[in-house]
Amino acid sequence: MVFQLDSRENPKVKHFIRLLNNGKYREEQGLFAIEGARLCMDALQSGIPIAELFYTEEAAKKYNTIVADLGQKALKTYQISEGIAKKMGDTTHPQGVFCTCKTLDKPDDLVTIGTDSRILAMENIQDPANLGAMLRTAEAVGIKGVICSAGCCDMYHPKVLRASMGAVFRLSVRLEENLPKMLRGLTGMGVLTMAAVPDASACPVTSLRFDRSAVAVIGNEGNGLTKEAIEACEVRVTIPMKGRAESLNASMAAGILMWEMLR
Amino acid sequence: MVFQLDSRENPKVKHFIRLLNNGKYREEQGLFAIEGARLCMDALQSGIPIAELFYTEEAAKKYNTIVADLGQKALKTYQISEGIAKKMGDTTHPQGVFCTCKTLDKPDDLVTIGTDSRILAMENIQDPANLGAMLRTAEAVGIKGVICSAGCCDMYHPKVLRASMGAVFRLSVRLEENLPKMLRGLTGMGVLTMAAVPDASACPVTSLRFDRSAVAVIGNEGNGLTKEAIEACEVRVTIPMKGRAESLNASMAAGILMWEMLR
């Protein structure tokens, strides 16, 4: 059954916009909002529970199959006007397909550490575009599990979802309140924990052998890793630079470390 | 001699803002505009000719040495109010240091192809943040020469300059009207020219030996390389993906290819 929404002031529309813009509201509701045919389809195909679907008449024609598939799974479906779509859209030219989805219980999504695990841990990554880019790269190079410290930006932030190209939906992501403690535990278990530092005296990543499980730990864009996180790791690792020091941005450094772990 | 500028309508202020925002005006004037203590100092230290310096009283205190060094080299120096600085600033919190600089004659900045050259070529890169990120990474990993096709965004765009962290000033950059022709020439000279394609049937970068000069060629964010550019190259190269195909963004793909050429 498709409901018709005609007013921009409709509580459903307001609810969607609040989910898009407000991290605290997302957490309270256990929901997040996504926009665009591709991202909504990615969510569906990754088994993310779809709570509500909103679509325009135009979108129903253009993304025929996608809207139909989403409509089958969504608990509630609303048809909206172009005007409402413009209001709901976070992008300049919204495609007219929007969903609210249930957040996965990622905090309990324990990463199983086998002998050949390759994990990315991120501490206090602030920029949603960076976090999203790292998740996208992680998935591409074959990382299965990602650890986010509690100080990272919200992984359901629209910019994270967009930059990650849906990788958030498919990766095993663990939110960790106490990252140094977790790293100490992993180090104790014999996992190769590597603190990424822009320091020529640290161990070059090219000299490491990845013959056991390994975790690459990347710190905040401006300040790098905390002292506690570095001390909790087995080694300090660096990417040998031929140009000026500290010249790789956080997501590029993370990309090269992940690539090296898996190449 | 320091001139005092008091009006936001002053032609010098308008000139600066136009240089910041208008690529055609930059080209006509042979000048570009930069903002921020670090970037202005980078330009100076890289030997970029400083035409004008603008600074606030606050900045003269906070960035004492930098403002003094810039003032020594600038042809003209203007002290400006905080109000004017806010108007000139492209960022939310301008530091109060601004310069106009002469563009380098980059089109004639020929890359000398030796037997161990490692070059990045970019075709039709549209996003200034991507172009800037690639230049930053190129410098960090030790690339010396970069080729930009004429269809790339302007390398003096403020977002390119900022994302490149000044790498534009230090790299040898060649603007190329006819990239496929240039690539055919390089291929003919025995340079390993590699067209980056997201295609599992292409040659994995990890199976190539970099025992001669090499050029990695990266295409547009959405459309990839043109057919002409691909055909002009010796090999089609790809980054083996373990996750979903086409999941690396252009700057990350460029980063990994450059890293592999130089690791």
C-alpha cells in the first residue's frame, strides 16, 4: 500500500530530514536515512532492513525495478512530490528515491580474529569524507573487518555513506569505546598491531611480513594517533616517503597500509 | 613600503577575489591567488614569484617571520582590515595572509624522461580536491613529473592548491593539449606507459617490473580513460580487487599505482 504525502510539513518528511542531519536522533531512533537509487539498492542487497521508502513519480519510471524491489521490502511506502523530494534531498539533484533503514547492531558486530585477518582500525577520524573513503578502500582491497574508535564521526552520516559507496553496509564494523585496551588485547593474542606514524624512524611497512593476522591503526587527520593507542601496538609503522614528510593525507596513508597488508 | 587598504571595494581586493574564483582571469593575468600562512610560505620557499602580499595586523603578530619574509619578496605589500580579510578569505576562518603569485610557465615545463623516471599522467580529472590529492600523493611517494591533460581542472584552482599542500609549487607539471599523442611518443621511446582501467582482465600492477621509465595514466572520475589514451599506452593495468569491482576512487587508484611504481 502506497501512501501519498503532499505536505513538506508532514511529520514523516521531517523525521527523514532529522535522520539525515542529526546523529543523536539517529542513535535514539536506531534508524538512518539514505538517498539515491544506487545507495538504497546497495542497502537492500546488503540485507539492511528498510523501514520506509519515499519515491517520486519520476523516480518510479526511471528506477522502475529498484523502486519495486525496495517497495517489496519496505515496511511503509510513500509517494512524494518533486517539491518534497527537493526538500528531503541532501544533494543538489536528488534522484527522488529515499529510504530510512534500521541501523545494524554494529557495536556487537565482533570481528573474528583468525590467523589471516586483515583489519583497519581508525581512531578519532573526524572528516566524514575521509571515513567514507577509508571504508570504500577497505572493501575494495579485501579488508573484512574495521574498528572505529568512539571518537570517530558517525558512520551513518550521509557523507560517510555516500563516500563509502555503500561499503558501510557490507563491511563488518565494530565501534570500540576503548581502542587502546582493545589493541593491547589483540597484541597480547599475537596479532601484528601496527600504529601508523609519520616518523622516518618507525618501521617501514615494506619491511614487514604479513604472515599472521594484522591490524593497521590510523589516527586523526590533524593530530595522528594518541600516545595510548601507539603504546598499545606491537610496532610503529610508517610509509617510506621520498618527498616531504607528513605529506600523505589520512585516507591515502590508510589505503597504502591496507594495500600492503593484502597485496 | 606598506600600503593601507581600507575599503572592501578597493580594486586590489576585487582583483584578488577574481583571481581566486575565476580560472579565465587567472590565465589572462598570468597570476593566481593563495591564502593562509603555510601555503604562502610554501610558495615563497618553492621560488614562486610573489606579486602582492596582503596581511592583517593580527596576522603580522601571529605569523611574524612568515609575513616579514613574504614582505621582502613581494612586489607590493598591503595591510588590510579583518573585514577585508573575511571578504578575501575562501575559508571560514582566514588566517589573514594572502598572496597573488605569478603562474609558472608550466606548459613549457618539460619532463625529462630518464631511464628511471616515474610519472603520473592525468586525463580529464574534474574534481579539484582529487587533482590536489593526487599531486600531494605524487610528491610524497617521490614522483617528480606530472602530466595534466588540457581537460583537467585548473591546477591553480584554490581547492587544488589547498588539497595539494603546495605540491603544485614543487612538482614538475606539464599541461598537454594532446595526451594520446604524447603517450604514443613515450611508448615509442620505450617508456612503460600504463593505462589504468577497472578491468580484471588487464595486467595486475603487482605483476609488472619497473626496471625502466614508467608512466601511470589515470582517467576521469566517472568515465575513466578515453579510448584514445588507452590505445596509446603499452599496457592496460589494473589494481587487483578483492572486494567489489570499480570500488577505488580515482585518487586512491592513482595513489596505489604510484606507490607500486616507486616502492
